[in-house]
Amino acid sequence: MDDILAKAQSALDAGRYAEALSWCDRAIAIDPNNENAWYGKGLALLNLNRAEASISCFNKVIEINPASITAWSSKGMAFSKLGRLKQAEKCYEKGKELEKNRTNRPAMELPPEFES
């Protein structure tokens, strides 16, 4: 499994999103509850301009790990790409809340389009 996820990550890093998607699907077939595989699949879909499909992947990560700051943030990016800014803001706010609670440090900054 680690080898498959490493290949998926390598493909993501190189911008080979269709290949990364394939590797993530293989990992999910082996372990349907693998948080990293679902997250990688969501990122690949988001970068393939399939934001709507990526949201369901980020939802799966959140189902597995409700405290995943990166999943909440990425879900916000997907909603933002779709022009659903209210939903995006809610996701970013949840990520900020989780980060603040986890680290006791100032939370991440909202993207400029959400600043007051």
C-alpha cells in the first residue's frame, strides 16, 4: 500500500493528475478507508477541473478523520472553484477552528476573497 500511495504522491507532485487518480483508485480498492488515498484522489480530481467530484472525496476524508484540516481546506477550494463561496467560507472557517484548537496558535489565513 505504501508503494501505491508513494506513486500517487509522485504523480501528484509532477502534475500527472490522471495517473495520480489511477493510483489512488488502486489504493482505495485495497483499503476503502485510507484517508491518504481519498485525499490524493480529491486533489487529483480538483486539479483535473472536476471540483464537484473532488468534494465527495474530501467528504470521505472528513468522515474518516473529522479533524483533517487539509480536507476541510481543500473542500473549501473545491467549493470556491465552483463559485459556491458561502459553502467555501464555511469549510475554511472549520479548518481555521480545527487548526486553532489543535495548535493553540493563530489560525490559518482565509483566502483574500473571504477577508472582510
